[in-house]
Amino acid sequence: PTATDRHNTIVIMADSKENELTPITVITGFLGAGKTTLVNYILKEQNQWKICVLENEFGEVAIDDGLVAESLDAPEDLITMDNGCVCCSVRGDLVRTLGQLATRRKDFDAILLETTGLADPAPIVYTVQTNPKMSDNYRIDSIVCLADCKHLEAHLDETKPDGSVNEALQQVAFADKILLNKVDLVTAEEKAKLEARLRTINKFATVIETEKSRAPLDRILGLNSFNMESILTYDPNFFDDEDEKKIHNLELVQSVGIKFEGSLHAQWFNMFMMDLLRERAADLYRTKGLLSFHGQGDTKFVFQGVHEQINFGPAQKPWKEGEVRENKFVFIGKNLDRAELTKSLMECLYKEGKK
């Protein structure tokens, strides 16, 4: 992929050899959410997948109290499990560890990068997509937030002294999948209330319920859900105007879906996105889009972004003959004004006779 830097906005063009790359699933979540249990399940109990687990250096609890020894810092020291999975501790440089693993990457179905207390996976995404050593071998497959059903509500309610967004809200906002763990420890009412709240913050993430971190791995690995085309599979209802439903949304972070028909003026749209990202990049956790541009024939365009870093390119399939040209946008972030975003985007529509 190639990156261009304008106003610190990174635009990465789509790469055609994505299928040959080894998928990396990034797992976020608080201490106590069940990440250690999940990793031990992958390493010791399941037999369907050969996974390389990278435990980052911030992990305060070593996997299985010593499965990953302090001395491990190079992939030569990988611990290989009976089921073919391997485990390694990343001390310091993720690029170095993944670089050393590159020659062996075909041995694994997937790489699981476990991060403790990391609110913002953007630096990891950025590194994998822009460092040639990384982007030639790996792709981000999905960002999975492991959440403790019993304590998540309290984490989400935590207020920061400076009014900034707390880690739990950020982790939910960034996720493609939310593993709702320990569902056996709450009542049906508590669970329903929490799931409704998660939908307000990030209605585009798939919520998967688990007990004791026994995750259905085929629903979180190798799905390419961190993909520009993921917007094509979203439920059309996600883009309905919430205002009509009179939902009073008090969350600091929320998700907004917008759709309208027509073809966009490429230059106007680019200017709008550049301005938006220059002013609001820190507040925008995830953005996605499905676009029709005037003058581009049947080519359907898709994009997705994390903060100011945008992946953009043509979709695999063009607009069909007679298909309604409906643009769709997803914004997940802080202090979003749906009406203002909709108005600004619709002003980017191509109008005959206007340059």
C-alpha cells in the first residue's frame, strides 16, 4: 500500500493481495475481563486453529502464571503447545517481533495480539498498514473487545477528571466484535440493558456472548471484518435516523449511520473529509463509507478509517445496472452531530452545472 500525508491525514490505497497476508486479530479489554482465560483456551483446549498468540509487554498477568517466561523476547524462544499453537511475549518492539515471525507466518492460521489496558489500537493498525515489512506479510483482520458483562457498566460510567473519554468507551467504540464474557453472572434484564447501551455506542460491532471466555473462534478469527468492504454487509436499519425513534442519547461516544442517494463530487467530498479529519480526528474513532462518485462510471468506492488514517479504494464489485446509487457512512466517535454531518455530506453531492 502507498501512503500520502496531507494535513496529517493518511490515505492508504487498497491492496489486491490481501488474501495472501496473515491475519492479525487485536484483542482489547480490561484486566479481569477474561483475556488470560481466552488465551489459555486457545493455547490448550481448542484444536481447530493454529494460532500464534503475542502477549504484549503491558500484560500484568503472564499467561497461565508463567507459561510465558520473563526471558522470552525473540521468536526463537516461542513456546509451542501440543495443539500446534505458539505463544510469545512481545517485549518492546512489535515490528521486530512480527518481522522475525514473518518467515514462519504460513505455519499459522492467525495471529492474536493481546493488549491489556490499551484504549486506542490506532498505533498498531497504523504500524501494520504503513510499515512495508508489516504490510507485505500481515493485515489487521479485526479488533475484538473482550468485555466483562458484570463490570463493564461501571467501567463505561467512569468519569475522567478532564472530561475525556474513558478507556472502556474507547475500546467498545473501536471494536468490530464485542465478546461479552461472563454472561452467566448477570440476569437477563441486566444483559439486555447492557447490550442496548453497547448498540448506542457502537451499533456496527457484532456482540458475541460467551461464558468463561469460551469464544467461538470462527466468529472472531479470519473474517476480515477490519475491511473496507465490511460496510456492504451492515443491516440497512443501522442507517435509519435515530431521531425518529426519539432515543435520548446521553453517551459521550456514539455511532451514527447516514445514507442518501446520488453521486458525490470527488473534489468537494475530499475537501470535506480533509477538513473533518483535520479538526476532529482525535474524536473520530472509526469511520466507514460506501460511495458513488460522479464521472467514475460503475465503480463503487469504499473507505474505512481509524482517526486520521483512511483506507480508500474501489470495491470488489461495481454498481449493478439499475442499482440505486446510495451512499452510506458510519461515524463512531465523541460529540457527533448527526444533522450537521448529514447536511455537510449532502452538500458534496454533484449538481449539474456546478464546478
